[in-house]
Amino acid sequence: MKNKKKLSLTVQIVIGLVLGGGLSNLLERLLHGKVYDYIQFPKAPGKLKRHVYNLADFAILLGGISLLFRKKK
């Protein structure tokens, strides 16, 4: 029998954020032909104020950053 490592709850949540955000954007693209973005930061510095985001984008970003900086055991 092989020794299978179980993912921690934190890693499971982070992977869920990335996959959930990605699938949400994919589903919206398939159903509507585009992804609707509705969050903007007009007082943000530089180029950030020109871009518009949606909640799925933030889930993907938060999950990706969390995976990059997670502590390995």
C-alpha cells in the first residue's frame, strides 16, 4: 500500500479558490460569451484604476498568492 499524503485544510481551501474562480469565469464565458467585470478602484494608483475585476478574479489571485507563499512541511 502506498503512503498517500493528505493535503492540509488550508491548501484544500486555496486550491478551491483557484479552481472555483477559474470555473466561474469559464462558465460565464461559455454561457454569455464574455466575463462580466464589475469591481473597479478609481482612486487606485497608476494603471490599477483603469482595470475592472470580478469576484472570481480575486479568488484566483488570492489562491495563487497563497499557494506561492505557503509553508511546506
